[in-house]
Amino acid sequence: MRNATAVEREEPAGVWHISSVLIQAIPEKRDQVCAAIEQMPSAEIADVPDTEKIIVTLETTSERDIANALTEIQKMDHVITASLIFHQTDTTDLNSIVISDQGDIQPEGTCS
């Protein structure tokens, strides 16, 4: 039997990985878990009223960063479960998008 080693896949420039994580924390410690997640540079907590669950959006430049962030959340004190529930890859250059005064999104230079 040969030893298999993990091969890191190189991500192309300009690729964004957007994902969502569903977290269940000990109810009395929810605020502490949210405070810890807010310290993560790639994470944003979605405002979901009237639920004990926490939904976090991750914006990263690689799948490896998603896995690392998910592992970090799973290892946090007071976290019961953390599961990846959505993942999308996007190649849109977010710096080249302009929102026109009509509210629609257009490529840079075509704002009406």
C-alpha cells in the first residue's frame, strides 16, 4: 500500500469562494460564539431574528481557507455543531462593478 499525500490545488487569481455555515451553539453562550466569529476576517454573521442558530457567510479566495475557517468554528468553545450548507465559486471582479442610480448592477464604465 502506498502513502497518499494531499496535493494542494492552486487557485486561479480572481476567484472568490462564497459559502454559508450553519452553527448551533449552547444557547446561553450564543453571544460569546458570535463575538469570536466576528473576529474572523473572512466571516460575517447574518441577522436571523428569533432563532438560536447562527448563520455565517464566508468570503475566501480558496477552498482551503473555507475548510480552515470551518474547522476553526467547529473547535470554538460552546459550539455544538457547525456545518457547511452552501458554497459557490465566483470569478466576478468585485472592484469593477458599479451600481447605477437606477439600482441595477453594471460593469464598470457602463453606469447610466
